[in-house]
Amino acid sequence: MPTLRNAYLPLLLFFFLFAYKATSQVKLPQLVSDGMVLQRDAKTKIWGWASPSEKVTVKFKGKSYKATTGKNGEWEITLAPMKAGGPYTMDIKASNQITVKDILLGDVYLVSGQSNMVHQMSLHNITYAGDIATANYPHIRHFWIPTATNLQGPAEKLPESSWKSANPQDVANFSAVAYFFARKLHTKYKIPIGLINASVGGTPIEAWMSEEGLQDFPAAVATINKNSDTSYVNSLNRRALAAAQANKQKTEQDKGLTGEVKWYETTYKPKGWRTINIPGYWEDQGIKDLNGVVWYRREIDVPVSMTGVPAKVHLGRIVDADVLYINGQQVGNTTYQYPQRRYSLPAGVLKPGKNVFVIRVTNQGGKGGFVPDKPYFIEANEQTLDLKGYWDYKVGDVFRPASGSGYGGGLNAQNQPAALYNAMVAPVTDYTLKGILWYQGESNAGNPSEYKKLLPALISDWRSKWQQEKLPFLYVQLPNFMDVNYLPSESNWALMREAALQTLAVPNTAMAVTIELGEWNDIHPDNKKDVGERLALAAQRLIYGEKDVVSSGPLFQSAKIEGEKIILSFTNTGSGLTSIDGEELSWFAIAGADKKFVWAKAKIEGDKVVVWSEEVPEPRYVRYAWADNPAGANLYNKEGLPASPFRTDQSE
């Protein structure tokens, strides 16, 4: 009689053969998929996985390429250089066959950084409504890499995603900076442009570098080593969860939601409400250091002509989260502070005459309320109704200060050294590129001196990983941001801009100066088009060889002291220096040996700028636009590109 084990052998063998056959099928990385853009005029890798020792054949544009997988099941072939064009089809065959369709040959760029590179067209859909509606560029493609982290080491595969082309529906999810960059180049050169977007908001540069690239930064390497211990990471996260639970703020404590009649309901009769202004922060209007929930209420008279049609409510920006109710109905909410509040209302929400607007604002830390100098109005039927002014307010909940061991935040994986590189960049390094676009720095502004070393190190690291030692690297210098300081002062953001300026010493790099494209009250300025197009200008000169293109504003070159004046020389003067607004040059400061800077007079003489002050008879140093927000800095070239901020005292 056969044993039970022997009786099951045929069944086990069947399942083994079935499993082997299933795993033997050739598989491709996410990037190698329908709609992809491959780099023209360069050897290009195609790779994937199958069973060990399996033969793989790739057919593309009349040529056949063969490979055999190694012991790890990996295979790759290298396509010969080909001219721009398409669409084409690729057949990949092993024990199964995959057909990849709609392939273009063009120029491929990795775009990376933090939120200002993330920001999609949809987040700027009012400013760029026309650009979205008319997007009809099937040869501009965008591959969005979803946020992922890996603390253990480089990953092989990307999260699920796909290539999309620039049409009115899909372009909404394109990086706005990258789209305008691509559109300018595609329109000019008539070649396909592929954009691979690996960007995550609020992340430091160290997270985007490989462990090897961080070897000169011992603290980062030590952190990588600690984070590779899963028991250590898990213990941190358990303690963080416990602390979060201990300090959890319960929604049911909000008086506006716990009463028999909720404060947003039409039957609610307000009592004990006080007056406050929108826009503005409540800490600036008589509420001291409150983290919690504040309700705002106002009766708005809406004319008949603005009712019965779809409408939109613009509520600027709110710190941190908000819920908007109109006439007792919730019509919009946002859970964090950065997006512009633009709430669409169906026809019928607004009624003629009195409408009760109630806004529930939750703030976890810092100043809470409505960001100044933003749009606050209703629009309907081509009419607008202002929402700024006095509202009533009442505090619904006060959050207790966090207590406990201080582990409330836990380990934020996306901020850890190498974590984003491992998950979002490493799987891309086999994909041949034309260049890299980089827009990041805000998260490193607390340590500009370190950033001066980190940015060149990132460039070197990525060029090494792609095995393209001259891979062009284009980046954005941080724009103006925060309050204007009307006295000469120190500035971390100015130091970050200096770090970017000095990185131009690295070969095959270019920088887009954006010193006037920011907003004092928004770390995510709305103007993304000029940023993208300035990067495209830089590419025209650096990558496409148009040496006659003026691709940058004036860059400081040298300073010469002549008596009571300092003479400044610049590169990238184009057809001449100019004051962009026709006024006297501004934001020049001068100092003697004591480095006590005062505002200076400055004038253009030919291709130079002469700087002086009666207060400094023996000048030694000059600074220009050296501030967080040098609003109105007006030195440009005649091509309309701004001069980069600079100082002459950086070496001492």
C-alpha cells in the first residue's frame, strides 16, 4: 500500500511545475511599459526578470536582441543608438511574450526634489487653466513615481505607476515645473520629451542620496546603519504610537460638534461669539498661543444673479486644516495647510439673500488661521463677492500640550538618509537619461553650510550611479520667501542660494535664478511656468548647444576696490545690464573691514556695477539681495533674467 506521502507526490509535482511555469514568465520593470520614452542617440538598456538561465529575445525597430538570465533571474539587453521618432512597438519573448506599445524615442529627464517639484498642474489650475485645457502634446510623457521608502538598501522595482501623455485630463497630474520645461523644449525642437518624476514634499537632500554618496557625511552614514536594524525602527515606531495615543486630541471634545445643535447647523443660535478679521492669524488678534479648533461664522448676502449656477469659494490658505459649511451643508475640507482652498459649489448651494458661512479651523502648532495676502472671495456667473473682513469666532477645543517621552513623531522614513534614493531612484538608474532637473533645498535651509557640500555630492553620486560622468544637472535656486527685512541682515535662505551659486563650479551644471518668482507667505509659489521655462533656457545652452542663448541672469564674477567705491563685474550680462523697473538699483549693501553692512548706492556703468556709501569711506565688501525675501531686487540683464544674489565676503 502506498504511503500517504507517496500518494501526494504527483499532486505536489503538478503544483511545483505550475509554480515554476508561472514564475518563469518574463517580467518588466514599471518604466518599461506602454507609452515609455527611450533616450534617443544613446545606448539604452531594456531589462527585466525571468527564471534562471531562461533565454529572452527583444525585437525592436527591425532588430533582434538576445539575452540569457543569470542565476538571479535578471536579464538585460542594450539597444543601439536610434534617432528621435515613434511611436514604435517592442516584442519581448521568453516562455511568454509581452508587447510594449506606443514607444517614443526622444529626450528623457529625471525630475526630482521636494514639494515645488511635486506640485502638479492641478494645484495651480486657476493660474494655468488655459494651459491645462489646451494641453495636446502626445509626445510629452510623464511617469510619476509614488512615494516609497526603503531603509534596508536599494530596491529593484518601483511602486505601481504608468506613463501618461500631456492631454487635458492627464496633464493635471504632471509636475507643473517639469511640464513647462518639457513644453518649451518640445515646441522648439519637435522631439519627444519623457519626464520621470521622483519627488516628495518636505524631504531633505540626504534622503535622495545613496549610502555610497553619503560616505563623506559620517552622521548620515551612522543613521543609515541604525535604520537598517528593523528592531530599532520598530521600537521607535511603537513608542511613537504609544505617545500619539496618550496625546490624542479627540474630535468629540470640540464644543462645536458635541452640543445638541452643531455650530454649523442652520438652527444654531450663536452665543458668546467675538469678532475677528479674515485674513489673519488668531494669535495676532487676541488669542494667545492656542493650538486647537476655532470656528468662524458670518452671514453673507448673495445677490440673485450669483445663485442658481455653479460657484466657487476661494479661501486662500488656512493653517492647518479646515471644513467649510454653507447653510448647514459641508461643501469642502482640506486636511493640511499648504493647498490653496478652492471649493466648487454645485448650483443651488447659494441662495438669494442671507447665507450662513461657517468654517471650522484646526491648528496643531504655530499660528493658526487665514494666511494674509491670498484670495478670499466667492465667484459665480462672472461676478465676485469679497469674503475679507470681520467674522465672528468662537473656540471649540483647546489641545493640551503633548506629554510623555518625546517620541510623538516616530521615525519619518522619507526624511532618513538614502531612504528615498533606495526606493525611488535606485530602480531607475538603468534607464538612460538626457539630464536631471532638481528643485529642492527648503528642508535643508537650517544648515546651509552642509548643503554646500551635499549638493555637489548628490550630483557626483547620481552621475556615478547612472554611469554618465557628464550627465547634465539643472537646478533651481530658491526664490524669495518670508517677511521682507528692510535692514541688511543675515539669512539662511541667502546662504542656500549661495550654495546653489557655488555649485555651478561643478562641470555640466546650470542654475535657474528665481529670486523674484516667490511669494512672501507661501513656500509653494504659484508661478511655476517661469521656473520651468528658465530651466529650459538653461538646457538650450548647456544640453542642446545653443551658445547664443542667454540662459541666465547676471552672475557675480569679481570685485575691485577703487577708493571709496567697489566695482563689480559679472558674467551672463547678455545684451547689457539694466534695472528692470527703471528705478535706482536696490538691495546692494556695503561694509568695511568690520563687516557692518549698510545700504549702498549702486549704478550701472557699462557691463559693471559701481557700489558706494558715504557711511563707508573704506569699503571692502558688497552684498546683493542678501535676504530671505529681497522684494524688488532689480538688477537684470536686458533679456529679462534676474541677477543671482551674492556676497563678496563669503571666503572670510
